[in-house]
Amino acid sequence: MPATSPAAAPAHQERRRRRTTRLVALTAGVAAVGALAAAMLPGSASAGEDHRKGGHWPGRYQDVQLLSFNDLHGNLEPPAGSSGRVTEDQPDGTTKTIDAGGAEYLATHLREARTGQKYSVTAAGGDMVGASPLISGLFHDEPTIEALNKLDLDVTSVGNHEFDEGAKELARLQNGGCHPKDGCYTDKRFKGADFPYLAANVLDEKTKKPILKPYWVWKKKDVKVGFIGVTLEGTPDIVSAEGVKGLSFKDEVETINKYAKVLQKQGVKSIVALIHEGGFPASSSYNYDCDAPGAGDGVSGPIVDIAKNVTPQVDALVTGHTHNAYVCTIDDPAGKPRMVTSAASFGRLYTDTTLTYDRRTGDIARTAVKSANHVVTRDVPKAPDMTQLIGKWNTLAAPIGNKPIGYISGDIGNTGTESPLGDLIADAQLAHGKQLDPETDLALMNPGGIRAPLTYAAKAGEGDGVVTYAEGFTVQPFANTVNLQNFTGAQLIQVLKEQVSGPNAAAPKILQVSSGLTYTLDLTKSGADRVVTDSIRLNGSAIDPAATYRVATNSFLAGGGDGFPTLGQGTGDVVGSDDLAALEQYLTANSSATNPIAPPKADRITIVK
């Protein structure tokens, strides 16, 4: 799809006009929850009026509601376990957890929030699809695109997971059409997204042009707001090589600044950047005030540097990728505060931001921007259209998804530096590796490839402790293969040090390790020194730098993904089954209804803080 202005696609624009009409007409539900505080406007003018020379000039300022979310990852049904909860700070200093998420509830919350808002636009920060549960992933995420259409999403940036199946599949999600291999899943042709995907910094290596639209302009009467969409420049480091083949990913700041100038020349002075890159707040509570230590001081990570360098012409930043929740003000290059938001992940939160548009200048009155995250609670009525959509796709998925593949005696979580589920998956890959080659010594698993916990409580009537294929798919949805490679002991030590150095220095990626591999991680130190070399043991023996070790990893890591270049230098490659099949085989072989698997202790890595 060429890089064009919205005027170049009249058919799509017509769909946008029809959807805007539907959005304004929505009256279902109660008044918008968590209404934002009234903002003080320049010259003491309130929204919708201007006092000059004792007279009254209506309509100078217009509040525009910006609803946003990010990193949905195809979670149409309420996410299970910790993936379906948020933490909330209480007035007395305590915290509580709230069950959250699910498209049926997200739709209700968004529709209620829009009620009474004549100027409302809904945007997203990428990773709407990819790494999705079975109900969406089994059908190449067509169900999620259908759901987003029903949610009246107006625009989104691409994220790294939009490239899991490559640029051609992303183009199909945008434009429609049946899957080239699996065909059509229903008697209706897949129509594609009603909303534009923006990919300003993703270029075709041959044409040097963006593969999708770089920007899009939302218009209602005389109010115009431009949106520029980018994903993180490091996308090739965290997506399989096949997924980004033929593409180049450019600097986020340079790209946003470039298209901000383009929009300004077109007379669009109110601009929002949708950035699939994020930060790390000092608190995991969704309502943490990250400006409390000082403007923007309560958040760290890549988004801080981006926010400080994106041109002041951009009025707000909607971000994502890190799956964290924050609403911060970070000064732009001119020293002026600017809103930077993220709504966690999996549809558990949405952000409600008020942008006050100045009709006289065509710009946003920055002093009047207000924003807050809101929980997608499950105590509201389910949206019937979403219930119907989920039911339709669940019916198609049921014959595959409902099959039991194992039994567990308790919740097996996927959080923490070393997680019980990480240990279980690494053990499963080691077992599969030994089937391929009995000389296999150990397995390593990237934590980002473990998308959800395994929960003991029955989810869909299968019985407590039963692990279904659908639940396994939700945990490992990428269809990576289990690969075997040879490494020297010196290379293996280097791999462990790459967890906390190089690209992973600021945000360590601690590999999950199979039984028998132990070491100490000293977080009081910095860089590669955080991995204590002398502590590394395999089955009780020190790693011999000159010896050869047979290591099982998934194909993503075997290609050097996630900032582990040494894993891309192995020899003697053997490719096995996909990683979900390895997990299924392990659970089936090692558990039964009368003898379920207990959660691993997650004690292979000794952590010093």
C-alpha cells in the first residue's frame, strides 16, 4: 500500500465517514465513567466559548475525547490469571487487584465513555494482533480485526507483532481477502480492517517507501487531528527474520518529526503520535502518579528519550510495547510538558484523554490536556455483538481447542525473573531435544515467548486442573520450532551474560532454564557482571569453556532474536517439532488426572538484590 494522504483512498474514507456517524450516534449505556477534570484554558476561556471585549464568541475551544489502548494481542475473551488483572493503589496506601479485560467488556466501557461526547476518536498503539489466544490466532487474527471494527477503532500504529507473519499478511489484515494457504474460514469473505494501520517508519527496502500509510487525519466539522504511527526501530531484533524480510525500520523520532512537518504543511497542527515503544513506571499500579517524583520522573525506558526529542509540534504520545500502565507528562524539546500514555495490555485498561482544540490556531491548547487510565472491569453488561462474535469463532475453534493435553495441580505462573511456567517449558524443550538427540544438555526459553499462565481453575467447563490445547496455544502461540545447536562453554557463558548486557542492559531478558542448569544473578552489580560466571553449573559441574554443549532453543532464539547474537552462531543445527507440540508431548507424558504436574519451584536461578 503506497504512502498516501487520506484523500487518495476515497472508498476507505467513505467507510470512515459512515463509522464516524455511528460513533456520534452511540447512546447506549450510562454516562462516561471517570469523567476527566475540567481544564483551565488559555485566557480563562472555557471550552466552547471565548470572552473578548465583554462580548461572547462561541466555539473557539473544542474538547476532543481521545480513547486509546494498546497491546491487545487478540485477547477477545477475558485473559486468565495474572494476565487478566490490574493492581490499583488505594487511598490508605494499600493495593488491591481487579479482574479486567475481555472484548465484551471493553466494548461496553468504550461505548459508555463516548456517550455524550460529540468529538471522540479512538486510537491504538500497536500489537492488536499476534501472540494471540487460539480463538484469534488459529484464524490468523481475523476475529480480532472483526472485533476492532465493531469497537469502532479509528486508527492504530503497527507493532512488532503485526509482522509475525510478514508484510503480506499484514496487508491482508488491512485490505481483506482469504488467507493464501488456509482459505476462508466462513461463508463470508474477510473484509479487512475498517481502520488504517499506520507504519511511517517501516519501509520497503526496494521502493524506500512506507509499506502502509504513514499518517491519517481525523476530521469532524472544522476540527482536524493528525495521527502518525510508528513501531520500535528494533523490531527486527524481536521478530523472526522471515517476518521482516524485505523491510527496513527507521528511527522513531526522525520519522515522527518528518511527518509532523508534512502534516503542518497540510494545515494540520494538532498531532498525536502512536508509538509502539514504551517505558517502565516505578509502580505496577495502573493509577500510579508517575509525575509525583517530578514531571515524568516516575517512568524510565526508551519512551523517555523518544518523548524528549519528538518535535513540539506533536501534542500527545500514545505508546505501548512494554505492557505497562502510565499517564505521564514529559517535557518536549522546548521544555513544554506533553502527555505520554500507555494502557497496559490485553484490553485490561483504556486511556481517556481530553485534547482541547483551539479553532483559532488549529492547535491543541497543551495546558488543557488531561488524561487518565480506566479499568475495563467485568461488572458491566457484556456487549451482545461481541458475545456473538466470540461465540461464532469459539464454535469453529472448539474441536481443536477443547482437547485435553495435560493436568496440573495448581496455577503455574509466568511472572517473575524466573517463572514456574518458564521452567516447565524449558524442561519440555529439553525433553524434546533429547528425543531428537540424546546428547542434548540443556534448554533455554525466552520469557517474552510465554504469553500467559496456566491456571488450575476450569475456564470453559473442562474441569479444574485440565490443560486444554487452547490454553497451551495461549501460552505459546508463535509456532516456533525447537532447534538444537552446539555451543562451546565460552559461548554458553556469553549467552547468559547477554541477558543483562548489550541491547538487554537496561531491560534484562532473563532466559528460562531447564532442570540442571543453575547460576547466580547478582542485581547489585551492573552489565554483564550481574551473571556470576563462577556460579554457572550444569548438573552440579562448572561449565568448561572449551567443551561443547548441545542446547535446545526455539527457532526465534536460534536466529539470535531478543538481543542474543551468540545464539545465532551455533553449529550442528537440527530442527524439531513446533514448541507447542513439545509442550503438549511433555504434559501428556508426565501428567494424568490422578497424577497432575505440580508447579515447579523456580529455584534454578539464585537472585541477589
